Amino acid sequence: MVQLLVTYMEMNVRPAGEPLPSPVENAVLALERLEAEQFLSLYRAVGEPLRWDQRLLMPAQDLDAFLHSPSTAIYVLRIEGQPVGLCEFHRIDTADIELTHFGLIPEMQGRRLGPYFLNGALHAIWDRAPDRVWLHTDEWDHAKAQETYRRAGFSVFDRKHEEVSG
């Protein structure tokens, strides 16, 4: 087991202003209902460098139920039709929505797509009028994750060390 510093962040108000404009042409951000194979392909492409495994460990039936649940919202960023980013929210039918996974495939990082994508997905999820949106991030996430979340309007509400399998 490994001790990992986990930072919990929350956003209690809708992002100010209009959604950010796309920094690249042909970028489309949309809420999508993905089938398991499509979802896992994008999940791996985004998450392997970050050691994401939660959805990979789910039994197929549980993953399918999760993907088709009315409590799940998955926003996909596509460029020229190709999926390049994933933003997954859980418990969207409650006042306390969790942002469970967010990221871009490595070759799309560093192009200001992350802030654009996160801002657009947050504007859309705040249309559901939650009391807050929260997330947790850790030392295995992208080095700029916390900074991106802060700029999007999140603030830290807790930090703790948690044991995870390495």
C-alpha cells in the first residue's frame, strides 16, 4: 500500500460569465451516452498515465448500469469528431454532484483545452442547480490539475493521506 495525499475541492456557485470560447477550431463539447467499449477506450486513453483504474475494475454489468444511469453525466470533448477529453459527473440528480473523472488525452494537453472543457462542462452541470459540485484529486493526477480546478472556481475543503494500492 502507498500513502497518497488526496485533496478535496468544492465549488458552491455557478461559474461566472459565459462559457469560455474554444482555443482550437472544430472542438465540440457534448453530453454523450457512451457504450462500455467506447467509454473504456476513452477512459484508458485519458487515464492510463494518471493510473485511473476505477472503471476498469468494475464488472461489465455494473459499468453498463453506471453508464446508463440517470445519475451519471459524461461530457466528451471531440476535435474533428475524435474523442480527446472526458468529464464524468456522478449523482447529477442530487444537490451534491461529484466530478469523478476529468482529463484530456496526453497529446491534447498544453493547448488550453482543459480549462475550456472543464468550464463548459461545469456551466452545463450547473444548469441542474446543485448546491455544490465537488471532486477529489491526488498526487497521481496531472501536475496542473489543482491549478486548473482553482481557476475554474473550486476551493480546497479537505486534505488527507489515504492508502491505495501502488
